[in-house]
Amino acid sequence: MLELSEQQIAILERLRERSFALVAFPLYASHVGVRRGECAALLEPVPGDGLRVFGDAFILIAGNPAVRALRGGHEVFVWKGSEVPATPARNAELAAFSEALAESLLARV
């Protein structure tokens, strides 16, 4: 079970206030998932009572983390047998999500 400090819980509350939803990804039980729209990221606790993004933010396909891949000369996001195109709009949404998340993690209460 993931144990969080009061400061880490305060950070998660701030994220919820900024329209991020807290979600669980069973394969990553030692991390906290955050989601907004079809974008999500994993957060990991760090010493000093903070949280940081684990890896990169990702697009969700059927609620699951998708990876970026190159198929037939085109970028796509893939989860098992499903894929969605990496359109400019989807890439922009992912970039905006990543930026808003980073800003929210650095903000002080």
C-alpha cells in the first residue's frame, strides 16, 4: 500500500482542485495516477515530501496507458491491439496536460 505524507496529500488535493482526477493503474500500485481528458501520468513519491512524474505523460486507450509508436510511417498511440493516431490535436492536448501537471506540482499551497 502506498503511504503518502501530509504534504504529498496536499499536492494531490491541489491537483484535484485544478481538474485532475486521481486514478489507479493496477500495474503501478506504488504510483498515483492522474488524469485529465484522455491524458494521464504516473506520479511517484520523492524524498522531502514531494511528487514527480514517473516516465512521461501518456494518452489513454480504453482507460489504459498507451505508448507512442511508428506504424506505416505514421505516429500512433498503442495499447495492446488498439491504436489511435498521434494527431496534432492529440499531441497538443498531451503537451498541454504535461505542462499543466508540471506547473501544478511545482506550485505552492
